[in-house]
Amino acid sequence: MQVTISRKAHFNAAHRLFNPNWSDEKNFEIFGKCSNPNFHGHNYELIVSITGEINPDTGFVMNLDELKQIIQEQVDDYLDHKNLNLEIPEFKNLNPTVENISVVIWSRIREKLDAKLKLKITLFETPRNFVEYSG
Amino acid sequence: MQVTISRKAHFNAAHRLFNPNWSDEKNFEIFGKCSNPNFHGHNYELIVSITGEINPDTGFVMNLDELKQIIQEQVDDYLDHKNLNLEIPEFKNLNPTVENISVVIWSRIREKLDAKLKLKITLFETPRNFVEYSG
Amino acid sequence: MQVTISRKAHFNAAHRLFNPNWSDEKNFEIFGKCSNPNFHGHNYELIVSITGEINPDTGFVMNLDELKQIIQEQVDDYLDHKNLNLEIPEFKNLNPTVENISVVIWSRIREKLDAKLKLKITLFETPRNFVEYSG
Amino acid sequence: MQVTISRKAHFNAAHRLFNPNWSDEKNFEIFGKCSNPNFHGHNYELIVSITGEINPDTGFVMNLDELKQIIQEQVDDYLDHKNLNLEIPEFKNLNPTVENISVVIWSRIREKLDAKLKLKITLFETPRNFVEYSG
Amino acid sequence: MQVTISRKAHFNAAHRLFNPNWSDEKNFEIFGKCSNPNFHGHNYELIVSITGEINPDTGFVMNLDELKQIIQEQVDDYLDHKNLNLEIPEFKNLNPTVENISVVIWSRIREKLDAKLKLKITLFETPRNFVEYSG
Amino acid sequence: MQVTISRKAHFNAAHRLFNPNWSDEKNFEIFGKCSNPNFHGHNYELIVSITGEINPDTGFVMNLDELKQIIQEQVDDYLDHKNLNLEIPEFKNLNPTVENISVVIWSRIREKLDAKLKLKITLFETPRNFVEYSG
């Protein structure tokens, strides 16, 4: 009897899309305004979804206070109000697209979770664009 | 050619999280403010999702008027403006976490549906926490 | 040059609508399911709006960190996960309708604000019902 | 490493639900107010979800500018501000239920996509009713 | 001590924008796709806001059950699933723009309200366009 | 008979909060993480509200296509995917708080509007913080 429980969170960050192996012209051709060298930014809205069995003692798949603590440490403290390109090691050589950010967040939360639980990340870059990643 | 059709609904209820086998201290340690013996409450927002084939005569997976009637009887009349711990038989010996409420709602709707249809419940306890259950 | 800045917050609570001068029948006639003696509850979503001049040194009408602290102490710590009828002194003799809750919240925040600032409260009892109060 | 990227879009249209093989009475019995011969209408909110591998050069599953162009041509230019029953060839002999509209949109976008990508359509007929279709 | 209480509602309708004193060319020049003679449609989302004193016996500005009944009769029964141009007398000689629809709804609700109460209508034609009218 | 019509729009930008007359310590004390010298960013959601008489020929307060064009030129082309501190002249000596951004947007749209129309700007910096400015 698998149930999925989800918790919303959010952070703000600056980034630019950029491939260092390409010319500036090629970067602008592919990434358009998103390659602005002065950066732009987003309010990232995050949904962390955990799937597992209901614990009969608590009625919980996972205590949300524990999940909130993991999100605080792995996402909020690490990414909020940061420049993703300049300040986050994972993006030194990885383009901070919403796809790649979701993979980074998934990995950071995954390592803090019980192996029996499944994890899915939904990440909104804007209210109109979002990605889902389940490992 | 399977299509999923979803209908939103909502109800309000009071509850507390509580395990009668534990001391008050242990209940407070695990459930925090949610174990307040005077109860607190939520606006539960519900999404009922039905998967099946499109009927070629109607173009419907299921007539939404029929689904609305089932939700009215199985969820709204049964749970709306109720105290889940005190008034709902399923929670006499089951902690009314959002996980367990979703399982109860799933079972109540499942028994009214054609066996060929699949059912998934999404239940928001707050705009920031929600669960999904598919049986 | 008056600007209004708003901050959203939220809390959960149980309540019942009840006039102790009326019979149970009259209470049920006027308040319907909302007079359930076992209580029901809501996720209250709150918008606190502050109007004033922009401070030329900060570019702020008011520092939102300071406003968040006031909301935390005056609303969240005081009302969240509470039974409004049983646990909140203001509602010992005042019916906890969304109108009256908004007036109580307005008064509690008003006394912590600089007299030059105007205050408006918007309080959602459900996503479909809300009140506004400006003193 | 499959990631799903989604883009929201929207269009407005008029329609009526109607089965030409049935009497008007039977149409009204099954479709109710939705069979009004003078038509009614909706704001359709669309989510187009594409699943595939992240391209290591771009960090994209698919360039959203390309996806926006496909949605513009296949959905917006074709359906926006139209009468579905009278003006859209697919619905000459197909009831324009939200289920059938989602299948038509899926087919129109599918033929423009790289075969390696998976496609899912989520279509809201109202903020309270929606369907999902993945082929 | 004036408080404003608001209630959300919704209806669907078909319409076209059209000035019978103008040529078809002029109608298309001014109204664009909205002048399609085959009609298009919208999900209209409505907020009805009532301002008045709190009744000390009930704690209500106005009983929402009474307001829901007025909205049902004056808006839902009258406009839902209708063709505004063909079926609603007010629009026989009045262009059914969202501005004019809000004025019609305001007038229909106003005549059912106590004279001491103030009324404001907010009407969303789409999630991105809306009007406000207070008489 | 004054009616207000509103149109939603959006743009993304990077910024930092910073007062050049203060030390870095004082900037961090007042602006916290928002003073990160590497910038952070937001999805700004904008509501432009125009109040005026309904034109009896069109049924419009203002043609929304014209308003969309003004927003495109004055806001989107000017601010979208920009670094507010480095690239927007108005913020060379003005802290790009959401209050000050709303005043800049108001001024840019105001000068393109007919003098008989009133203008109000609502600007969301995040889904939880927003300002309103009416001149």
C-alpha cells in the first residue's frame, strides 16, 4: 500500500545559460535572452514527493518535519539567494537549466533519505515551465 | 487508449494526530502541535482521478455528473464539517493523517466505481502538503 | 507617494460558530454545519498589507523581515493549530467568524506597527471565502 | 536519466456536447446544459509534457522555444477563439469532450516531435475538471 | 467598523464581440478573433464582495448561505452554459465584453441586497484578464 | 460608471539590494541574503489595472491589445531577463526593491496612457510578497 506524500518549498536564485565550449553567438542563438552575461533570475517553486508504506504507528509515510529539515539544509541553505553559476560547485561545469537543477536537488535529497523511500522532484522555474525527475 | 479524467472537490474538518498507545509526551514529540487535544483543522482539497477508455457514444471516460454525485455522497456528506477523530468510524482506531484519510476516501469511492476504471486520490491537507494514493 | 506592500502567511485552526444566547436549534438554523459542537477547521490564508512612504535609504515601506517577525508572534504563535473557541481569549465571548477573526488579527498587528503606517488584513477561510478589514 | 519538462499554454473556444445519432431529449439527458444548441465555452488551460534524456550540450530535454513554436502552430493557431463543433475538422464527427480534445491535441503535437521523446497532454476544461492523455 | 466579505463563484458561456453599427471589417479590426461569428467562450470566475457592519448576533456581515443563493439565482441560473449574445436579454443591444458583463451582474445582485450593504464585482474572463465594478 | 480592467504579465530579472552609502556590513544587516553581490533573481508577476469609463461603441475601458502592446514595450522589452542593477538606468542610483520597481513600471506605463485613465500597478516579487502602487 504505497502512498506518495509531497511538500512544497521555494528558493530564489540568479543564473545564466551558457556552454563554455561555444562562441557567444552560438550561446545567444541557442539560449537567447537566457544567456545574458549579467544574469537573470527566478523564483523556483519545488515539490518534493516521497513514496513509501504508511507506518502503522504514526500514520505517516515520513514525518514532514524531518522532510522539511532535509529540504532546508539540502536546498534552501544551499541554493536560496545564490548565483547558481558563480557560487554552486555542481554548476561550475554544468549548465544550470531547470532540468539540471532538478537532478542536482534530487541527488542532494536522495542521499539523506531512507533507501526504502522513492523520491521525485518537481521544479517550477516559472509558473509556466516545470520539470519532473525521479532518478 | 486510456485517458484520465479528474474532478476537484473540497471539504473542511477538524482532527488531531494521536496514537492511543503512546504517552502524551510521546504524542507531542512525534506529532507536535498536531496533537493538540482541543483539535485543529484544515480545508482539504481533493482531486479524484479516473482512468479508463473513452466511450465512443458519449466521448466520456465517465460522466462527471455521476462522479460528482459519488463524491458528494462518499466524501462531502460523510466528512464535511466533521471532527474526524470523534465522528468518523474509520478513524476510531486509525490516526487521521492525510495519508490515512486518502486511503479511506479511496476505499469509499472505489466501491462505487465500475471495476474497469482505475482510481487515484490526490488530497491536499494544506496548499503546501498533499498525498497521492492509487490503491 | 504611498505604496502598499503585502506579505502572505497562513495558520490552521479548529472552530465552531455559536451564539450562547441562542438555542441549539437556532444556532443550527443560522450557522448550519458550522455549528457542529465537535468543531471543524480551516487552513486560514492571511495577507497583511502595509501602506506608507518608501524610505529613501532602504527602498522599503517596511522591512519584510520585521513584518514576518510581527506576523509570527501575533498570528502564528497565537492561533496556529489552536481551537479558537476553547483556547483564544478574544473568542471566549466573540463568535469566531472569519469577519471577527480578521478584526482580532488586525488589532494584534496594529499595536505593533508604526502609527504612520496603514494596515489592511485579507483573510481567506477557504479558497472560496475571504474578508478584508482596514480598521 | 529521463527528465520530463512541461510548458503551460491556453486557448479559448466554444463548443456543445452532442451525439447526432441521439434525439435532442437523449442528448439533454446525457449532456445536460452542455448540449445547449447555441453553444457555451471555456478557457482551456493546457500543459504539454515532454520526457527524454538531457542533451549534455544544452542541458535541455528539448528547447522550450521550439516547443512553444509547435504549441503555437498546432494548438493556438488551430483552436483559439474557434467554435470546435463548426470549425475544427476533427470534431465534425467527434464529440468535443475534454477527453477527445486532449486526444486531438496529443496527435497534432506528436507528429511534430522527435520519435525519441514521450508526450503527455494535461488539459483543463475548467479550473475544476481536467484530463491527462499519454497516447 | 466596515468589513468586506467575498465569495467566489463561476460560470461558463459563449459570446462574440460585435457592434452591429459597424461593418464586419471594422468589427474584425477592433475585436480581432473575438468577433468570430461562430462564437468562442470562457470560464468566467466571479468574486462577489459585500461591505457592511458586522452583525453582533451572528458575527456576519451577511450570511454566506443567503449570498450563495442570490449568486445561484442571479448569475448561475441566468448565465451558466448560455450564449450571451443569443440568449441573454441584456446583451441583445449591448456588447458582451467583460466590462459590460460585470455591470449586468452587479445590477442583478444589487437589487437583491439590503440597501445598507455595498457591492463590488470582480470578474475574470480568463486567468489573465479581469475587471472590477462597484457601481 | 467607472470600471477597472486588469491584465496580467510577467518578466524575470536578477538584482541585489544595496545602498552604496553604507558599508557591506550595514547592507548585509539590513538586506540580508538579498544583498549578495553575485545577485539573485525573481519571476516578477505584474498586474496592470486601468480605470475609466466604458466606451459605448466598443464596450471597452481600453482595448486590451493596445494595453498588451504597451506592457510589451515598456516592461517586457525593457526588464525581461535583465540585471536590474547593471542594465536598467533607473536603478543606477535607486535600490531595485519591489517598491521601487513598481514605481518605475508605473511611470513608464503612465506616460503612454490617455490622461483620463487611472493606473494601478500590482507587482509580485514572489508568490508571497507583492506591492501595489497607484501614483
